[in-house]
Amino acid sequence: MADKRVTHTTAVEGEVCRVALAGEIDMAVTEEVTDWLCTAIDSSGCRRLELDLSQTLFLDSTGITALLRVRQYADERGVGFKCVDTAPFVRRVFQVTGVAEYLT
């Protein structure tokens, strides 16, 4: 069985907080991922959160829902949110589900 862990790294440069997620984003980890991202918004003092998904190996509907919730959380706090450097399959999932324009 594949390792289902997801990890993150956070870097703040000026007003931009960049969080990179690596691994599989599914129902087992969405609460943890949401917490990481909301904490990054709250604790970094950033004006924009960039979410690097280049090392994301899997993303299911619960992962997409988590990203949409974080986007809403950021919007409510006046913080820009954008998924950047998305893995090709993540881009495709975003396009198929109709969230590409909202998240990228």
C-alpha cells in the first residue's frame, strides 16, 4: 500500500506566503491540510497565499473541497489565494471539476 502521508513546507517572502504540499490529498488528510493553510494565512501576515501543488500525487473531491474552503477563508480575510505550479493531473482535475478559474 502506498504511503498516504502529505507534507508541507512554508516560506514567506515579503507579503507572499508560499506553501508547498507534497503527497496525496484525500479524505484522510484534508482537515490537516486545511489547518496548515489557514494557519499560514493567520500567522504569516501575508497578503497573498500561493499554494504549490507541483508535488501533489493525488487529489480527490474532498481535497478540492478543502482548497475551496481555504480560498473562502482567505477571501474573508482579504488575503489573495492562488494555486501555482500545479502538477499536470491536478490542472486536469481542476478543469474537469470546473474550479480551475477560481483556484488558479
